[in-house]
Amino acid sequence: MDDDKPITEQAMDTITTAVEATKDAAVTAVKQVRKAAKKAAKKVAPKKASKKKAKKAPKKTSKATKKTSKKAAKKSSKKAAKKAAKKTAKKTAKKATKKAAKSKKKATKAKR
């Protein structure tokens, strides 16, 4: 260590270099673990099905899924519309009752 630098500065330098070294070691360790995990996943993963079977199957399912998704979308939009209509009806009823109460109050004030 340098005699010119104060002890606290020397200690700080030592600590920072240690921290940097630890950080670098951690980063390399993480990289190695990721690499090993990828390799293991490749070995464990099931083999892909033959291309002919893969092409034939989705056609049937895609039509069916399209139909079901279409139906679901239709149903959900109907539900949403119903909900919105209910909400607006509720709001208008609430407003009407408030208006009636206000007009009643005004009428009683006018009588006084």
C-alpha cells in the first residue's frame, strides 16, 4: 500500500476492488448456470412430432378454435351491451328520483 494515501482511502480502494471482483465472479457464475440449464433443457425436452402430422392437425383445430373464439366474442359483446344498458337504466332512474326530490323541495320552499 501507498504511504502517501491516507489509510481510509487505501481501505476504500481495497474494498471497491474486492466488490468489483466479486461482482464479476457472480456474473460469470450466472452465465455458466444459464448455459448449463439450456443444455439440460434441450436434452430433457421431448422430440418434435413429424411435420406431416403437425400440418394436418392444426387445420381442424384452427377452424374449431376460430368458431369457438367467435362465439365467445359474440357472447361477451352481448353480455357487455346488456350490462351497459342495465347501468344506464339504473343511472337514469337514479337521476329521475333525485330530480323529483329536488323539485319537491323547491315546491315546498315556494309555498313558504
